[in-house]
Amino acid sequence: MRIAIVKLSALGDIVHAMAGLQFIKAARPELEIDWVVEQGFAEILAENPHLRRILPVNLKSLKSNKRLLGKELARVRSYAAENYDLVIDAQGLLKSAIVARLLSPHCAGFDRRSIREPAAAWFYRNRVSCDYAGNTLERNLAVLTQPLGIRLAPEALMRKQAYLFFRPPAADLAAYFNARQFNIVLVIGSTWPSRNYPLDLYLRVIQGLPGNKWICWGSSGEWRGAQWLSERSDAQILPRLNLNDLKAVMAGADLVIGNDTGPTHMAWALNRPSLTLFGPTPVSRIWLTEDNLALKSPSPVNPRRLNKNDFSLNRIAPAQVLEHALFLLGRNPR
């Protein structure tokens, strides 16, 4: 049986959805699984032994150039030549539902009460009901496994194996890690300014942390923030990393501290200790464990109406962050 999963973006959402692959293959090893993804995120899926093919699209380009629509439709239709027995839309948006339906009439996805864009459910023959405000990892597991007749309790996620895979990195990462100290990776950016822990507070956290501290960045704004922090502390700046090398960095970290964003969530996927800081987004976006903790600001969050103007992250005290970070380091002593 050949299936395709449609999860186009963003980085953290793809990382969360990938958790289901190992359980699908364990229950149904005969399945051949392809994944449709925005080409800018395709590398996060690379080297995964549970996938047969990674199928890139560039739908984001249509925002600036509608003339590329024909090219992208042709690309999706070429993928449909694989004659999929089932296509699962794990995104739940109109654009992802249309992609799924173009790939095959045999589509599955969330029902209209379980997704952000209810009209997307019209495109599915098989619909999965799952509380929209529920845990993101549980929701992904449900939509990927139930259409295949696989029944898994959410607690199965506690038994997961690390599931991000990478080639030998292009960057000389050995120069950045110290075998005699804690290696702490700091994620300072995200897609919204309100999801970023303020730099002045981050600085106080860095100054209280032991070990070897590295700041990762992915944009010019994050680079300027990394420079500001580095000039005032002993934290150093990693080079700009591609997704393959970012996976390698996270796999080698003793602790990742970061905002609610894709690189921080990679630590959970790699079974590395992490502390995620939440302000305008819900803690239900991650799976808490003894080694993967979260701090949430006191502001309320409506999962269906996220408030981009909620800058309440500044109400999480650096002392709180340090307390949790030192606890995690103490659980995994050098």
C-alpha cells in the first residue's frame, strides 16, 4: 500500500508530525510512505528511513507570483501518477486539502470541528475528530494513524526513538562542542516578535548558565540579537546552519533553551533536554517530559485566536528560567 502525507509547513509543525512515522511503520511495515512538503523545509525530512520519497512543492512562491500556479499544479499532478491508495492531510488548511485531493480522491484529514479552516474537511472521505485545543503531538498522531486503522494511546509518544536524521555536517561542528563542559544551545528567534523572550532577560539567563553556550540564528534580525548577546556575555554565535547541520547541533546539545519555534522543538524529536518558553502560544504545542520542560507566561491563550500582540513573555523571570535550566542540567550531569 502506498500513501502520501501532506504537511507543508512550518518547521516545528513538520517536526511534530514526523513523530508518527515510526509508529506507523512499526504497525504497518509494508506501507510505502511519501511526504509532500514546502521545498524550504524538505531537508528536515531528509535521511528519514521511514520515508520512501520526499516530494517538494513551492506554494509559498504563489504569494508573490501567481503566474507560477500552473507550474505548481503540474508538479502536484505529476506526483499523483504514483496512484496513492491514501493521502493524509495532516495540515488542515484549504491549500493542503486541495493538494491532497489532487494527489488522490482517497483523502483523510481532520473533521471540520478539528481544524483552523473548516472548509478543508470537504475534501476528505475519511475524517478524524480531535479537539483543536488538544496537544499538538496527540493530534498529529491521531490524524496519521487512525485513517490507517492503527490505534495508539498518546502515551506511545513516551517510547519514541529519536527521529531526526542527518548526514555528516558541512560545518566543522566539532570546534563548537566541549566534551568537558555542558553544551547549551540558545534559540533566540521565532516567526513573531511576541514569541521571542526579550534579549535583556535572555542575557541574564546566559550570564547565570554554566558551560559552553552557543546561539543559533536564521535571519538578519536574529543575527543582530545574537551579536548583542555575545558582546555582553561569554555566549558564542554559531555559523548560519542549514537544516542538516542544525539537526546535528541539536543532537549534540546537553540542553536547548528557546522560544516556541521549530529549532527548539527539534530537541524533543532528538530526545535531548529542552526548556521552551511560551507567551502568546499554548504549552499544548509540546509534549512535556522529565527532560523537556516549559515555562508559560500568565496570559490566557485561545488556540483558535492567537494574539500576536501578547508580549507577556517579559513576565517570565530569568530566575525561573535559570532554575529550570539548572534542574535539567543536574538530571544529566557531565
